[in-house]
Amino acid sequence: MIKIALVGEIGSGKTFISKLFRYPVFSADEEVAKIYLKNKKIFYKLKKKLPRFFFKFPIKKKELINAILENSNNIKKISSVIHPEVRKNLLTFSRNNKNRKIVILDIPLYLENKLNKKKDIIIFIQSNKSKVYKKIKERKNFNKLIYKKLKKLQFSTRYKRKKSHYVIKNDFNKNSARKKVRDILNNILR
């Protein structure tokens, strides 16, 4: 199985691009959302670590935001509970798709969490920063302080680009993005 990991800045369009590959996608963001919504065991672990912020299951975004705004170190506490569960789900995804030719990994902190293996193919998604920030600001729960704190967790775009095998310049146009994806797939499958 070939693993293709998409990396880039917050809002660069990793999820948009991942769907264009038409192979199974592991989306860490979707997994985290499911965990917050359905996993009581994780709720109790978070409640134990940060009792002032988590009150009732399911976990609400507002509680997470409040915890992070209160103290930046709370991101690490939340991550220490959430990341092992996401990794477990990633292993399950890999086992369930072991006979697939390709799988796509849409994991925002893929390099930062040292998930990359030597054989993995990394694609950097490059987007216009001002367009990206404008799109992010339109998101339902956008919070500028949270955005800045999450950005600090990420490696620089220069580093991510350097570690990547391919670059897709994402202009958020489905037709041109689909062509770029097709070209990369043709190159990989050759």
C-alpha cells in the first residue's frame, strides 16, 4: 500500500485536495470530531486532566477553546489524550485498507508528530496566504488567538515543502486541482 500524506498550512486545502484522489482518506480532523462526539472514555480523561473546562459529554468546541485560551499548555494536555486515540484509529484505518493500492493521509501535524515513514509520499499543499486566512476567518468557530496558538505548533512551510516529494499549488479550482492530482498519481503509479 502506498501512503500519500498531505501537508501544508492551516486552511491550505488539504481536505479539498484529499477528496480529489478518489482513494480512501484518513482525516485526522474528522477522527478528532468523532472522538469528541462519541468517545466517553476520552471525555473522562480530559475531564480528569482539565476539570475546570469539561463538564458534560459530548465534548463541546467552546470548552476546548476556553481551555486553550486560559493556558497554552492546555493544548499539550488535550493532545496527550487525543493523539493516542487518533493514532489507534489510524492503525485501524491502515489495517482495514491494507489491500488498497493507495491511501491518503490528511493529518495536519503529520510531520510534527513524526508519523512519516521512509516510504510515505509527502505532498505539500501550497496556497495563497491571504486567501487562506480570509477563508479561515469565515469558518463558524474561528478564533484568532486559537488560530495563532495552533499555527505555533506547526513546522514552517519552508520545512514542510523541503520534506515533500511533490507540491500542489492550490488555487481552490476543482478542475486545475484535479489535473495536478492526476499528474502526481500517474507519476507515482508509473
